[in-house]
Amino acid sequence: MEALIILGGAVLFFLLLMVSIALHELGHMSFAKLYGVRVPQYMVGFGPTLWSRRKGETEYGIKWIPLGGYIRMIGMLPPRKDDAEGKVRTSSTGPFQSLIESARGAALEEVRPGDEDRVFYSKKWWQKLLIMFAGPAMNILLAVVFFGVLIMGIGLDTATPTVSSVAKCVVPAAEAGRECKAGEQPTPAAAAGLKAGDRIVSYDGKKIGSYEQLQGLIRGSGGRTVALVVERQNANLPLTVNVTTNQMLSLTDPDKVEKVGFLGITPLIAKERQGPGTVVDYMGELTQQTVGALFRMPQKMVGVWNAAFSDHTRDPEGPIGVVGASRIGGEILASDNEGINKLSWFISVLASVNFAIGVFNLIPLLPLDGGHIAGALWEALKRGFAKLVRRPDPGYVDVAKALPLTYAMAVVIIVMGALLIYADLVNPIHFTG
């Protein structure tokens, strides 16, 4: 039964990722059509066509290999500027030049009479930038929406000033988790009569609004007798507690142990809805983490290779492919967590994958969207500089010249994708909850 739930959850997660990819391509296509670029194809997947239907000038369809998607815009590669201006040009030879000219010819075959203003390369630099940015922006927007639902709608696991459990005796941080021994000092909370379910309303005369506030007050009151008020069975109960001191891990440096006030309670963890500011802060932190992970990608892929072809342990913080992410989605739904926690984890992973897809596509290298964005920005700089120094307009940037690097990058992406799929099958990362 568990295997069926994992399989069903993985399929669901995978289908939702395909919807995300479809929306990514829809972002490109919407802005392309807005600025008059002709779009002959909109496809989800690669390889042979499984299903398609033509509406207007665009063929919409699904391919057999569901590992991505694309739209085809005419004029993605421009003609040589001499050809475009009708000048006679001496041909050059060489494998790279032949590759470039062959790709140009294939790209320009679709340009029909009357399409001169409908080709991608002829558009203004900012229009090309928006067309190519719209795809990654869609994934990033989906991530923001998903995290918004998670943070503002469902809520985040938050420590509350309600007591979940009371420790029986004082145990040093280095021995945390062991059972109490005979004759050991009871914790101040146990001695004062605190019970699970008590909500601490005030501490040392200060009204308590959060566990973080309460924790700070407790740590700062070691060796003192403190009055507190707890809410128990809908009634306020005043208590007095003799706060002791204990060796505890620092809140600011997890590798440091410090002597602080100690009460001996564990807070109740509950989901609390946060405001839009928390979403903004979280997206900022996620951006830093994702960009850092991209910089470490080559090093991390070595670890993936070792995990795939040897007995090395797979790094749970390392890269993961579509297959692995889908498997984790299935394991989340099959886990023993409560339903709301399953939903939270599922949404969180789906949002994180979307965000990673969006940021990865912004890398300024062709064939990624970021390569075309970089080309548009370079065109803006060249034209702006020419205008500033009163030189002739240099025209569009010839991205076809970067095709050798583009093909090399495409090979790297394909190899990385294949390696991740293989590693996800033979040595997967599992959901630990």
C-alpha cells in the first residue's frame, strides 16, 4: 500500500512539474505574441509528438519525452548583417563557421515574405529581454505564490509559549536526551508545578507574546526567583519559579555552549500564519541559498557521480533531478506526518523546485534563457554607447556566433540531467521529515 501511495504521489508531483514547465513556456509565448513575434509551435516535452492541435498560426502539443518544453519563435538566429543589408560577402570555411551558417539557414527557412517585422532578432532589446525573462519569471512567480500559500495561508511551524512537556531533572547540554538519575535536581518547571498544556501569559511581570521573547527572559534570569502566570483550563494561575542555571547551546552560535537561566520546558510547536514580510524575507534567503548552490554545482555534481557509481552516501543537500524530486513528493504523501504537514512539505518542495528552475534558467549562457537576456542587454549597451558617441547604430547582436559554446553548454546540461536521473534511481535522496 505504501509503495502505491509513493508512486501516486510521485506521479502527481511530476504532473504538477509539467504544468509548471507548460506555464514557463506560456510566459515566453505570451510576451512573444504581445510584441508580434510569430510562434509556430508551443510544445510540452521533447521527441515525437504525442498529440497536437493547431490554433491560428501556432501548433500546440505534447511530446513523448516529458522532460521539458519549448516554443519555437521565428528568427531566433539572425542572418549575417552583410546578407541582411544586401552586401556581397566572402564565405569563410571551418567547422565552427559551417555549423553557424547551417543553423542560420535552418532558422531562417521559416521566415516567410511579410514576416520581416515578426522575427525575434528584429525586436527592440527590451522586448527580447522581456520575452526571454517571462519564462523564468513564471517559475519564480509560482514559487512566490506557493510559499505565500504555505506561509500566510497554512502557517509555519513556530514555537509557542505553551508548554509541550516538562523535563523532570536538570541535565547538562552535553548529556541532553538521557534519563534522569536518582537524586538529581528537579527542574525549576517541575518543582513549580508547571504542566503540559500550560500557556505562559506573563513572566517576571512582562506579558508574553512569543516563545522567542519568553526564551530570552528565561535565559537572562538564572539564579533568581521569578513570578509567572500561566493559563490552565481557561483560568489564570500565578506561580513562583526558582530559575536555576545550566550549560546550554548558544542561540546565536550553535557550536558554543554558555551558562544561562534554565526552566526545563519544551514549547508546543504549532502552525502560525505569517505576514507578507515573512514571505519577502524567506524569498530573499532562498535566493541567496539557490545562487550559492548554483556556484557550487560543479563540485556537487562530483558528489552525485560518486554516489551513482560507488558506495558514497548521497548528499541530502546536493542537486536533485525531476525523478528524485517526484520521488520525494511521493514519500511525503506516504509519510506518517499529519495531513496538514504533508501538504506543507509537498507545497514547499514543489515551490523550491520551481524557484530553482527559474533561477537556473537565468544563468547568462545559451541555450538557457539567461543567454538570450545577456544578448539583449549587450545589444542595449552597444546601441547606447554608439548613440552616446554619435556613431552609427550597430544593430542587433549576432547570437549565432555563440553557437559553438551553446552546443557545448547543451551537452553539459544533457549529461548533468542524465546523471541526476540515474543517481535518483540507483541512490536516491529520501524524505526524512
